[in-house]
Amino acid sequence: MKRTHRLEKNGVIQDSSDVDETVDVAMDDAVTNGDHIHQVQPIAKKVKLNKGELYKPPTNEEITQLKETESLFQSGLFRMQINELLGEVRLKKTKKSQLDSFLHTLKESIMAVKNMKTSFELKNQDWLKKLKIKVPIKQEPLDVKGKFQFQKPKSVKVIGSYLLGTCTKPDYHVDLALEIPKECIQAKDHLNHRYLRKRALYLTCIAAHLRKDKSIEKLEFSYHHGNPMKPIVIVTPTGSVGKTCTVHLHTTIEEDCFKLNRFHINKNNVRSGWLFGETEEKEENDESPTPQYNTAILADMLLEKNLQFLHSTIGGSQNIQDGVTLLKIWLGQRELNKGQGSFSGFILSMYVAHLVSLHKVSPLMSSYQIVRTTLLNLSTFDWLKDGIMMHGTSEDPLKPTREEFKAVSGVVFVDPSGYLNICADMTPDTLKRVQHEAKLSLQHMEETTIDAFEILFMQRVPFTRTFDTLIHIKTSCAIEHAVKQHRNSDVRSASAVVPSILQVVTRALGNRASLVCHKLQPCEKWDIKDGDHPDENQLCLGVLLNEEHSNSLLEKGPPADSPEAKGFRNFWGEKSELRRFKDGSICEAVVWNAETIAAKRHVTSKIIKHVLTRHFNITESCIKYMGNHLDSLLCIPHRSNKNKPRPDPSYGTGEEHSFMVMKTYETLSKIIRNLDDLPLTVNTIQGSDAVFRHTQVFPQEAASYKPSGIFEGKRRLPSAGRNVPPVLAPLKVICIMEGSGKMPEDKDAMQRIKAAFHIKLAELLHKQHNLETVVHTDHVDIFKDGFLFAVYLSFLREIAVLKLETAPNGMVKMKDNSASVALEKDIVHTPKLTSTLNGLGTEHQTYCAVARLAKRWISAQYLGDYIQDEVVDMIVAYLYISPAPHTAPVSVLGGFSRFLYLVSTYDWNLNPLIINFNNVLTKEEITSIQVQFSKDRTSFPLMCLPTSFDQSGGVWSRRSPNPMMLNRLVVLAKESLLVLENHLTHCTKGVDLKQIFRAPLDHYDVIIKLIPKYVPTAFQSVDVPDETIIPKFGEYSNDHVLPVIDFNPVQLFLKELRESFDDIALFFYDKYGGDVIAVLWKPPSLQPSKFQVSHIDARRVDVESNKQDVQMVTNIEAIIQDFYTIGQGLVKSVTKTQK
């Protein structure tokens, strides 16, 4: 199947095999009984079936399977996809046999290790120098009591998901538990990190011994689930099995080594006097509890019991094993099962076992039903409020109570022993995200118009694309602050301060955010001789913004005289102030200043920086807010006091100017509708330009810029030799007039009637409203309040008239032609699309900015002339209409990142991108489009964008992009996404995100450099040079003089180049400030051809040819000279690139 091929090729499925998932079974028993270590089975021979066997009636078993599919799975296709997926993520029998053989060898090697003859003080580690391996754990302070004497393991057991059958590729690993003998443990090893250090030293000795084993390719250290207190050894076998599988070595101890109640969550096992080097010792009851430390030791003690419970509960059901495997794939795709505090495979398996014990999951359910039931319970159960206690009623009075667990842990999931909270490291935000993703997935499973299997199990949902904004924080200051407050070993790393930081940020954002979550850091690996992995003390937060409230400027607090007012003031500090509100109440409040929409998008950043500085002493230089980094590309620069150009704060990112255009347009529409003496009534008036859907990259400012020049009547004309004024492009408006029975059936006659209407319209506007107009045969330019509108009067009947054709036999028929299709696009489809997208922009506040940024990026790649604006607007609209597996983006950067991902990964050749505006298309219609697309691919455009009003999907993409342009777009999107996501993930210092808007020019053949002062959009470029002339726009004042209209010498030059050399070259240009035109020769034009008088243009005789016939070749040098000639006064230089 195609999906499984993609899975194997791209390696997108992430394994969540974990150590603590299934029952411990001694390897010796497994080998003896043959229950888990399988032998290679002979491959069955292929059997050819005759026709009689092919068409015989279905068997009872096949009928039963069909009935099961109908009742237990969403569909037959879904069942087939699940079976294929499960087969792909599991090991084949041959590979499994090789792995089993290696496990035998590894166990024998481990059990052959020699015991130490003498013991050493824990603080004396000179003996390690001979091993040349560094202990994989921090030992601070080094001085600690206790002795260590290595003894070979009491047993080596296969544990984890391998025995349960829930391991998944590509990170397929087997977990081995090495039981440390009692002789290595002393009575007080539970204190002051003694056991944890012995554990690390024990693994170090094992690694030193295995280093000599020739069956081992590589030995590495890592942290179990990212916990720096729990190192493990990762063994990579030699040969082909090592390319697929690894073995993780863990340690366990017998449960009776220590009393369980010694690790009660309210007890202290790390004395502050030892930890901080104080001479005065405190009583144990005066010490702060160390719940994380206690949990780390308990996990080793109770490992075997918990795995036995798992095996007895879910180990005997293949359906449950399949369900757990699918759920692990689901977690892995969302990056929720790796790192410290993750929702690991062990926790997932325990949760499913818990549902089994509650009779909510049954072995009789299908894997699909188990997945659905688990997700449903995850999304609806109030875990944070109630917690999970698996032990139920207990006679042990020493066990912690539910309330005691909740007092020290944000997430409570207590194992059957009643002592171990297996979610002790998990923060509430991680659980909330798991529940959020579960809820989304259930919604996707209910949707009939989307591919739920693809979204649940195949698509990656990385942290960087899930959240609207990311905040990178250096937590060193916060850790120091927390250590001073708590003074215990549980607060020594970035992970320890995560809960308090999240709590403060969540409270500060309030209803501006629907979810605040920290990024789970993947478990790093390092060579055994390199020592422990350094703690970077970095924290990355993700914020899922609430679209309705994210830009709110006011945080209203409690009444001034209420008890809560003091807490509000303490939280916000100097930002809090008393304010009187319209209802007469006087309350504490925090107000953030912002005048433009762009400035409002920065409010979240200001809030986060303020509270982190106030509560954790984290300076602003240590906080990197990743959400508005690309806003400057939508800004217009200004210069004050001859300084370098900077973004104009009054312009923001242009939204306000877009609203000004719309306001003027609405006024003009009312004027036209209410005109007296207009021969026919206006049915509809609809703007079709990008500004009317708020997606014009740089919305126009009112034409207040009045350069000196010459006049022609009441029109200002450009002056030769002076700077070119900003382009004032007419904004296209379509007026559909009412029909009339007197309309002619001749298209030429209709055009003359329309011209007369345009003349009449101009006269009435000037006479009744004193508006300046310019009449053209097909439209009238109307100048109002500094904006120029090109109004086109049309009749719907005109489309039918253009379709009329007379056959040679006199028969009149209607047939689409280029003229009718173009007119229908202009007066029907584009206005409808504009209206629809305008509504979408009202619903989703960032849609317009993302669409503008996407078009800015495409133009910066020199592809703007080959991909229509409407195509880009529709692709971006898809991100908001069909955001699965995410929610609709609420930040510009997040939306742009998803745009790049969609463009670079979507299979444009095999699938149409169906944009279901307002969910008008039914499931049947969508299926029909897909079937028709598959049957007759060649009749659809390369980039097919079907909608409810254009099911062919080609109104705007029929002619472009062509295969070359689309391929170029995909490649550039992929590279840009790589740079963008790398920066979002790592916040690399010194990286300028504008680099993805600077297209490389080395792929082109010729570069035409333009003189900047004649480029009217130069101030819109990605990098505005210091010497750029920036026009100064002020308030518009009507002097009844038309400004310079639609004058762009660069576009005129480009038009002439394309007309002159269309068969020879392609010309590329960034229409937003580009000062370079890139030229690419068309390959056929470079091929020699026979001499023909009709093909002599731009060619010369090839004097070097040895052929008898006279050969003509393209005259490159002459063409380059023509570039100079045509662009005289505009062209600065023409250069051939070196390839």
C-alpha cells in the first residue's frame, strides 16, 4: 500500500517502546519454553490458484471477518490500513530470530563478568581511571558515605514491550533488566544519592566489560525517559540487526532491599546538610520531602511487580496488544512519549490495563475500538482533579493517601502497590496536551470528509507546528532562585522548575491561551567514554492561543477592596493599577498599550517577559519569544533624522490601511447604488482585488505622496530623471447590472453598450459627487479619498453571448472559449472567492497576514509572476478550513510554517487539495471529485484546488504553475521549512529568519541589475538599503488632481522582455522591491537548428559547426545587448552567471 511505503521510506513513525511496559520473564525461561524467543520459520511456497478456487463462495471464516469489519472497525479500508501498518512497524520473523540470537549472546556475556574482590569507598573512584569510562551521572557533592563492590547480576531478564508484542519501528529496542545482588546494597543506601550512584557505577562496570564483546558495534549511555538520575546503557549489535534494533540495559533491586514506606512521598532521603555542605544537621522531620528522588528508587524496586500486573491484565489479548501498539504510534507521532515527564509507553500500557480492570476495555474489542475507547476516556476523564489510584482500598495504613499524592504531584497515577506514582515526573501541561490531542483525534475520527487514518497514525505532529508561539528560556536564574527557596535535591535542573514556570505563565495569560505546554526534550545518547550529558538548562514553552482573546489589552482584576486584590497586585507588581470601569466598579487592572493590530500581537510576548522577570529573576535577554519574527516583512519602513530605515510603527503590518480601503470602497458602493439617472439598476457590487479580501501584501496608503512633476489637465505625470513615485494601482471592482430584454446577442454590440454605460457612470459621478474619473472602453477609474478604483460594469448575459458559436450548417450552439472562461472568472468566480475569503479573514484573525506573508515569500523566490495570488490565498485558506491534525493557526509565524509544510509535502500529482468553504461540499461530492481526479488526471490542472463553486479546481491554476515552477516551489518550501523549524526548535543565536526570503541567484543564467531609484517598490524589499528613497505619506487632502496612475517602469520593462524573448528565456522578478531580474534560458532555445529565414531572430550562424547544413544557434551576446537597449536608463548592469 502507498501509505505503508511512505511510512517505511520517510521513517515518520516514532517508537514508544519503554522499559516498564510488560512482564519480566527470565531469558532462560523464555528460551526453554520457546514462548517469546522464536525460531526462524520456513517460508511457505507460493501456491497458484485456479479459476475455480478464485471464484468459489466465501468461507465461514471470511464471512465472520466481513461481519467483524462492519461492526468492529470504521470501515474495511480502515481495517486493512491498520493491519498493514501493524505489519510494517513490527519486526519480520527473520530479523526477530537474529535479535533473539544476539540476546542469548549478550546475556551470556553479561553473566560472565567477574566480581570485584575488594570494596571501595563511594567517594574514592580512582579505580575508574583504568576503565577509561566516565560515570554517567552528576556526583555533586562527591563526598558521600558508603562502599561499592561490584558483583555480577543475580539475573538478566527481558522486560518491556518486546515480550508484550508492542515494540514498534523505527526505534525498535529490547529492554534488559540486570538485578543488582543484595550484597551490593547497604542498609542506608537509600540516603543521599548512594543507591543512585551505585546504580550508575554498576552500569559503568557492565559497559566496561561489554566493550570487549565483538558482537557489539557500539555502547552508549543515555537517561531513561530523560531522567538524569536514571542512566541506562544502549547496546547496538553488529551486522544488519544493529541497523534496526538496540538493547537497553537497566538495573533493578529486590523489593525487600528497603522498606517501601521508607520512600513515602512526604519523607526526606537527601539531607540538606550533606547536599549544601552545612555542618549543622537537621532532624528528618524538619527536612523538605524529596518525592522525585524517592520515586526514582521506588521505580526500580517495583518494576517486576508492575510488569507482572501488566502481563496478567493485557498480555494475553492480541487485540489489546494491537490497540496499545497503535496508541504508541499515535503518541510517537505527536512527540509525547519521549523525554522526562512524557506520557511513556509504560504509562500508556498501565492506563489501558486500568481501563481493562474497570471493564471499559475488553479483549473482545477490535484494536480500532480500543484506540477509540482509550482516547475517549483520556479526553473526558478529569485526571487532574481525581487522579488514578490502582490499588483501591488497602489495609496498609502507611501508604500515602490520594490527597498526599496530589499535594506533591500535578498528575497522580498510583500503581497497584499504592506507593509509586508512575506519573510523578509528568507535569499537568503534558497531560493536558495528551487530552487535547485525544479530543482532536476523536473529532477527526468522527469526520466523514477527512482521512482519519492518515491524520491519526501517519502524519507527524511536531511541537513547533502544533503551537502558535514558542518561548525559549534560559532557566539558570530560575533554578538558583528555586534552590534557595526549596533547598533540596529535587530542584537542581531545568525540569524541576518547569511546573512553577508553567503555573505562572498560564495564570498570566489567562483566557488569552487555551493551552500552555513545555517541550519534552528527546533522550540524548553519548559514547560511554564521554561522561554524563551536560544539562543545558533550556526550556521551550509552546502556547496555543485563544483566537477570541489573544490580543486583549486589558486584564481586569478583583475589586480594589476585595481580599483577592492584594494577590493580584503581588502577581503583576508595578503593572497593576486601579481603574474605574463603565459599570462604575473600581478594580485592579493591567493595561497593555498597542495602537495597531501588529502591536496587539506582541501583547502575549510582553506579558510572558514581565512575569518571568518578576517571579523568577529571568532577564529579558534570556527569553526568546518566537511568534512575530517575520512581521517586519509586512511593514513599510520609515526614516527619522536620516537614520537607517526602520519599520513604521504607524503602518504596523498594514491591516489598518486595508480597513481604510474597505471603508472607502463601501462608501463608493453606496454612491454608485444611489446614483440618479443610471439607465439600469446595479444588482451587485463586489471588489475582486486582493485588498478586498485583506490579502494584498502591502495595502495601499491614500495617495498623499505628491512628487513634483508635470501635469496634463488634472492628471499628474511622472518626470524623467526623477525618482519614480509609489505605484497607485487601480483596485478592481465588479458591478453586475440588471438584465434587459433589449440586450443584443452580438458581443461587439454589447461591448459598445458597456462603453456607453462607463461614460454615463463617469459623468454622473463627477456631476453628482464631484469625483475625478478617467473613462476607458472596458472600465472607469474613480479616484476617491486617495484611492483609485477601477469599476467594471458587466452583465451576466454577456458570458452566454461569448459562448455562442455558429456551426457551418448554421446551427447555433454554446461552447466555452477562452473569452467566456476569462469573463466568468472575472465577474463570477473571483468576486465570490473574494467574498468568501473576506468572511474567512473575519473568522480567523491571522488568515490575512499569513496569506500576505506567503505571497511575499513566493515573490521573494522570484515565482510571483508564475503563481496567481488567488492560488496562494486558497492554499492558506485550506490551513484554516482543514487544520487537522492541528487546530487553526492563531499566529502569523505558525500559519506560515504550516503553509511551507503543506506546499512541500502535499502530493500534488496524486491528490486534489479540496477546499471545502463553509462545509458546503458533502462526503459524496468530495468522493466524486477524488474519483474523477484519479480516473482522468490529465484533464485536471497540476495544482488542483476544487471548491464548492469550482469543482474542476482549475479556475486560477489551469495555466500556472507548470511542472517546472511547481517543482521549484516545492524544493524552496522544503528548504525554507528546514531553516525555519530548526530555528524555532533550537533558537540558534545569530540566525536571521529573513534568509528564507533571500532567493539564491546562482541557478539563473543572466542577472539584470536595475537602478534602485527607478524601482517604485524599492522601499518594500526584504533588505532595504540605507540609500533607498522612502516616500513620506501624510494625511490625504483632496486637490482634485489625479496622481500618477499605475506607473511601474520595471513591470513595463518585464512585459517587453517577455513579449520579445518569450520563446528563448524565462524572466523572474520579485515585484515587492526587487532590484534584480533573473533570466533563465529555455533549453530548446539553446539547441542548434537548421537555417530558416522565419527563425532567424536572436540567432546567428554557428561557424564552428562541422555539419554540412548551416546551423543556427542562439545569439546570447546580442540578446544581452538587447536587454541593455530595451532597458536603457533603467538597467544598471547585465551579468552572465558562472555555472
